[in-house]
Amino acid sequence: MTTLVSAGRMATATMLLLALWPLASMPLQAADPVTAIRAAQLIDGVADQPLRDAVVLIEGGRITAVGSALPIPEGAQLIDLGGATLLPGLIDCHTHITGDPGDYYESLVRDSSIDVAVNAHLYAERTLLAGFTTVRNLGAPDFVDVALRRSIDEQRTRGPRIVAAGHGIGATGGHADFTGLSPSLRFTGFTGVADGVEAVRLKVREQVKYGADVIKMVATAGVLSEEDSVGAPQYTQAEMDALVDEAHRWDRKVAAHAHGTEGIKMAVRAGVDSIEHGSLLDAEGIRMMKARGTYLVADVYDDDYILAEYARLNYPEKILDKERQVGRLQRENFRKAVQAGVRIAYGTDAGVYPHGDNGKQFAKQVEWGQTPMQAIQSATGHAADLLGRSDRVGRIAPGRYADLIAVSGDPLKDVSELERVQFVMKEGLVYKRNGKAQLP
């Protein structure tokens, strides 16, 4: 009997050893190294007060702990930023990262999509080194922004995390179309032009098919194109309703390019997630946006650059005159929206001015009604909420990506500090330190 029991136990032990043998032969994986960042002050992107004597712990590209005077684990790599202010990586909710403010006609007729793609990686790196670790790109030719997003995600290109729109969708002859050129110039390939309810639904599906994360709807005429009126609606209410419905059906948010008073309200009624520009926003539009929780993304820095530089870039007088009409009005209406409590997300229309200058808008938002903390939150916590990515970016908190920047001084006292970012980390990799770029 004893022999049988012993034999049974031996058989069981043998089977257990055989089962465990593959595990025993597997190499042991080392734990991710811990990085600790220490700074005099931390603005987390959500809280209204900064944290003093801040320490952030990072492991595997994510934040694991945040606190005041946290003990630093033995063996951790320490990045001591001294008297600097640490902030979340900034978010620009309206960029054109594939373009720049070049000669108007030359860029229309000479630059190919290959030129655009070659230049885009340079603009992406400049944007990242300026402290913007995430951007929402609202329009690019031939899905170059989708390809750039993929290249950055696969770490073949240095740049910010991109939420890509592909093509902006708009009406024939409108801001999303090529206007002011000879009829003999035919643009082939993908475009965002669509007319009619079924056509706009199809165009949304096309953007999704080719990789768009967000949908841009061109609801009204624009400034930097040759339509006659900056504010005229360019879609019917039925077309806007169909476009937004289709985008939301595919779980894509909608950003509406909208300058004109009525076009803004039509877009809000359709259920868009954000109004871009909002230049001629009126009191009723402000009430509607606040009631529905629609974000305003207003590029209130651009007016200075356009009026200073665009004449020498051969932009038609017609375009410059439209900018003179709406520039100050946009800023005044931004102030009214801030005072009314409309949700504000930071978006600069980068590409209208040189990439890398994205931080210059903070001072304008403060000049036109926001506190420095509100302006910072518009580019961190609020921007992340608009993008639907609050669980990943926009805040210094456990579980979020280790997207962190630092400035030398206190941006709550001088918000222009954000134009001089000294330290940039994205997903735990350092791209800039002591004001100088470095390979991660």
C-alpha cells in the first residue's frame, strides 16, 4: 500500500515538474527602471493650486506616483530640475503640422504631397521640442498626418502624439476646396469636398477608412481662402446634421471650422464637439455652447502674425482684408465666452505661423480674459477632455503617460515662460534638457 502511494506521489511530482519546465527555461524579465523627477513646483493640469516640492515617479513610460517630498526609491534615476515648474506635456487642439506659412500661390501649385511629407517630420520635431507632446491635426493632404502619426507612434520620427483628421470635409467652392485658381488646374486624388447629405456621410466614412481619429467639418467660409464672405455658412443644416451623426456613429468627435455667427449656431445644433475659430460668436451662440458643453478652440494669436507677415508672402489683399475684419472681433468674443463659462481648449492653427511657436498663444489668452492657470488648463486637462483622452494625457497623475515639461520660472506669474520650455519628456523618454534637444 505504501509503495503504491509513494509511486502515485512520484508520478504527480513528475507531472508537475514537466508542467513547470517551460516556465523554468524562460528568461527572467527585468523590471522597468524607475525614474524620479524632482521640481520646486508642479502644476498637474487639473488642480487649481500648484504642488510644492514635487516628486514624480515613472516606470515603463507611465506615471506611478506623484506627491510632495515623496521618498525616491533606491536605484531610481533622478532628474533634479531644481527651482523649475513641472507641467503636463502641452496639447494643441488645432494644428496643421504638415504645412507652413509659405508663399500663397507657390504652395498651391508647386508643393506635392511628397514635399509635404518630407517637411512634416521637421515640423513635428519642432512642435515636440516646444513642449507640445500631443496635437490634434485638423486637415492635411493625402492623409500625410495619418502616416506621420504612424511614424511617430513607431518611434521612427520624433514628434508629438497626433490625433489626425485626414481631410477637412466641406462644400464645393468653399474653404475646404481650392478656390481662386484657373479652371484648367485640376486637383486629383483624395479631397474633402462633398455636397449633399449622402455625400457627406460617405466622406466621413472615407476619412475613417484611411485612419482619421477625428472629423473636421468646414461649416463656414474662412479667412485664408478666397471666398467672398468670412462668415457665410457653407453647408445646410441637414448636411451638418448628417455629417455629425455619421461621425459619432463611428465614434469620432467632430471639430467644426466656423467663423460666422449663424454657421457657428448651426454647427452647435448639429452636435459638434468643438467650434474652431468662433470669430463672430454672438450672445446666443455663447449660451448654446455653454448649455451643450461645446468647446471653443480659438486661435487668438494668429492675427498678429498674419497682419505682420502675410503681405510679403503674396497673400491676396482680399484675404488680408478679411483678417482685418475678424481678428479683433474674435478676441473680443473669446473674452465674452470666457466670462460666460464656455469650455475653452487650447488650439493655435499652427502652420498659419511657424511650428514651434505654439506657446505664444498663452499670453494672448491671458490678455483676453483668462488667468494663467485657466490658460494652462486649456492646454492640459481641458484639451485632453476634448480629445477624449483624459485617461492618458493632460494631467500629471498615476496611470497617465509620462508626458512632462518644465520651465525655469513660474508660469502663474509670467505665462510667457511657456514660450521657453527647458525640459521635454514624452512617455518617459527625454527629448530636451536644459533647453537643448537630445536623442532619447
